[in-house]
Amino acid sequence: GIVTAEALVSAGARCVVLASRSGKIKYADQGLGDRLETLLASGTKVVLGQCDTSVEVEVTSLLARVRDDHGPLRAVVHAAGIVADALIPKQDSESIRRVWEPKADGAWFLHSHTMKNDKELSTFIMYSSVASVFGSAGQVNYSSANAYMDELARWRVAQNLPGVSVQWP
């Protein structure tokens, strides 16, 4: 998220909203706090928001707050993800749900609640994984959620909407 925010600021974004389940930058030992401070000092408005993308009402609430407080949305980058590795015999509905909902459902909620309301939206990026193409041992849940986002991006493009799914290695 912070790398994406840095790229957006470098590209001229005037306002960047970073949303996470906690609403905070975690992993201070990785220097993320320092990088956030640099962004805050850049002159770009950087806002931390709280949103669990697996909960539709939280997504709609975040989008409404962003529109009300900062104007029209021009870009969405969906980078949510949870890993719950287990071989197929050990996967259950909870391990599938836990990974699927923030990635796949979150992507759908962002798609469906920006499709009609955000006419100035020119960028819709989802962070996927090459696991959606090649699979990965113990990650059937993660692979399928990423494959869903890849297809959602293709569908958006077919509808003349912006859509990219970045399959990170």
C-alpha cells in the first residue's frame, strides 16, 4: 500500500486515501511509518482510513466519506489480502471465506459501488498474484480469489470500464 501511495504521489495525485482493516500503518519495524511521514510532508493530502473490504457496508461508507471529504474518485487500488495456507484436505469453509472475502468480495464491492457513482474514475487496479495462473501448494483459496479478480478486471474492460489485475510474482 505504501509503495502504491508513493507512486501515486510521484505521479501527481493531490489526495491519497490509504484504507486498511485497522486504519493504521502496521509493521513499524519495516520503516513504513517513516515512509508515511515522508508522504505526509510531500504536500499531498494523505488520509488513513479504516475499512474491512469483506464488509460491504464498510466499503460503501468509506467510498461515501472519500467522496464527501475529498471529491470524486479518480483511482481505486485494491490490495487487500490474507493468506491462510493449507493443503486441500485441510481447507475448510472458514479458510476459504477468510481469504476470499477481503480479496474477491472486496473487489466486487468496490466495482459495484464505483461503477455507477464515479464517472471520473479512470483507474481501477486490483493486486492479484501469479498464483491465480500457476497455482501454489497450499493456496487454493488464495489462488481462486486472485483468479476471480483477474476475471473481474477482464469483465470491466469488456464493459469499457477501467480495470487491471496485476499478477504479482
